[in-house]
Amino acid sequence: MADRYLTDNFAPVDREITETELEVIGALPAELNGRYLRNGPNPLGSVDQATHHWFTGAGMVHGVRLEDGRARWYRNRWVRSAEVVAALGESVGERRLGGVNNTHVIGLAGRTWALVEAGAPPVELGYELDTVGVNDFFGTLTDQAFTAHPKIDPDTGDLHAIAYHWPDFMDHVQYVHVGKDGRVRRTVNVPVKGMPMIHDMSLTANYVVVYDLPVTISFDLIGAGMRFPFGWNAEHVPRVGLLPRAGGAADVIWCEVEPCYVFHPMNAFEDATGNVVLDVCRYERMFQRDVHGPFGDSRATLDRWTIDPRSRRVSEQRIDDRAQEFPRCNPHYNSKPYRFGYSVAVGEDGFPGINKVDLASGVIERVDLGPGRHAGEPYFVPRQGARDEDDGYLLCLVYDAGRAASELMVVDARAPLEAPLARVLLPARVPYGFHGSWIPDGFDGPSV
């Protein structure tokens, strides 16, 4: 099934583009001054379909810069690695090149960082997306392992992460606390068995949440030459760990859950009784039949897990049984009780809509993008001076098969079913990818 992840809008683009004349339909909010960036896999050259996995292509960051109600530029740039530099015939220069940093791109400490899961350190990018080189948090990331999914503490501006690193972390994962200045403050090694694929994590007021679920390193897939050798492991006991923020590995509260897999939580928080509430996109199985990507085994539903740390019991509740992925919330509410979340609808041939989930009322507004139009991850940007949780904008890359090109869509998050506020038409196709950030100009705090 590898060809599924190499055709249609999964297929890579073959060149880097700079375009400064961009058509805008509608009116861009003048307060949006900065860059919307998104990372994803974009293989160069020939690909061995037998061993290819969607998660392994060279990273490419796509960016749109907005200023004073205008779209100033669109750029796409490969994140330089030794493989990319060789394929493009460039010189390394004085740069320290990294791995396949293809999963996320964030702003922190006035810098732009391309991230990848499974351990490689961040790669710093320039404002116009040129590769500066590996930046291991200014020399403080001593084990050289990080993740694509750090979570922001909105009260401190610090980042919290769970990193796994093939092949160096065979018997543990690592909690990494990074200050808003981009320096590592603390690490904790947490023992786990079987080297589970821990794609993401959650944060609450008192806990760092570890998802130890039954997708693990597979020596059969290694023997078959798979570039991403993780598969379903029915013998691995699925559990969630609650690591106290100031605690050590011995303090983790482990709680068993039903067999499943989670790539992405929408948010997490602690309720008034001290229970930990996790809202997650839950798959029944992952990488069991389809070892080339995430769409051949099951589709994710939006579920709520409520964990009692005292009894270690977990109750599960279905929020929405329709397939969805790439969940987000207002970043000011990360790790806190919240009402609204956003996700992408998953269809048979792509991502045909965007969901706004009202967790208080149970109402889910689904934005149908229309024939041949497919969404990327919706990123919430709070409006300046906002008082309400959903007062802001959803920024989202949308692929339009009719144009064979993509656009940046800006939606009023309070009224997502109304027409978009603005659509910035891009000169090229942005392949389906992973995660991104809105990084305001002049802002030196984290933007994840």
C-alpha cells in the first residue's frame, strides 16, 4: 500500500518556490503579522515502495508570510540533511546537518525550529526557511533526543516533551523540560519495555502524560528493511503514565487502558476532583495490516479518557464516532479545562472538512470544504484582546484538486460555517503533511 502515500496529494513536489505576488480572496485580518509554517515529508528522487513509509520522507517546510492585511510571500524549502544536500548538489558549509526533520515546525526563543519524532535534535531555520543547522537547544540537549510534539505551559511559556530515540533509547523514554529561553532545564528517563512509538504527549497542571501503547519496534520490519520499523504489538500492555511534573521515574502512576493507539491528543486537564481528563483521537489498531502509513488499519474517533490517579482506573467515553485527526485547541488553554477543540475530518480519499467541537454542549460544527478540497491541521490563533475561548482565527492549508494547487484559508473560529475571512491562493500544491505553527513577527515566546 506504499503507493497510496506517494500518489495524488500525498505525492511530493519537486522544486522549491518563492512567490511574492499572491492573490487574496476576501480580507486578511490586519492583526495577523507573521508567518504560518507547516512541515511534512517530501521525498527526493526515487523511492523504494516496498520499504517506504509516509513518515520518512525528507522534511519540507511551507510558509506564508502575512503583514498588514497582505500576503507578502509563499516559500517552500527542504530542511537540509546530508541526504538532501547531496541530492541538491549543495555544499554543507559550516552547518551541522541533522536528520529527517519532517514532522513539525515551531517558534521558540526568537528562533524557528524544524522537529521530528523518534529522537533527532531540532534543526534551526532562518526567517525565510533556509537551513541554519542543528541547534540542540544551545548545547543543553545532552542526549540529542527530542520530539515533534512538545506541549506549551501557557502560564510559563516553557515546553514539555516526551522523547523516544531509535536505536539509543531501547529501554526508556525521556521527559524533557525546555525553558522559554530555549534551554533544557530538566530531563527524566522513564523505563518502558519494547520501545513503544510515543508520537505525542499531554500536559496537565500537575502531570506529564506518557502514552505507552502497543505500537513498538518490530525486528521483523527491521529485517524487511522498512525505514520506519514500528508495528502493532498485541503482547504489549497498553497503559498511560502520569509523571508528576517535579517527580522522578519511580513516581509515575501507570494506568492500563484498552488496546488502541493514539497519535494526537486534543488537550488534557485536571477536573475539580483531581481526575486527569484526556481527549484523544483513538485508533482501534495501527500498523497491523498497513505498515506504510496510518490509514489502512482503522480510523480515529474522538474519545475522552478520565483517569482517577488514586484508583488508577480509566473510564472511556466516545465524543464523536466520525473519523478525524490533527486535533488542536486554543493554546492559551493547553493543560487547562477548556470548551472548544478543532480537528480535520478524515474521508476515504483525503480530509474533506474541519470540525469545531463544543465539549460543553456536545455540538460539533463540521465545515464541508466542497468537492476536491482537503484540509490540513487547523491552527487556532487568538484574536488580539480576545475574552472568549473561541474568539480567534483558524489557519489551515487547503488543497484544491480543481486548481491542482493549495491555499491558506483563514476562518473566524466563532463562526466556522460562514464563508472564510480570506483565502490566500498559493502557486503550487502543498502535499498532505503534518504539523505547523503561526509565528508572529517580533514574538520571542513559544509558538507550537
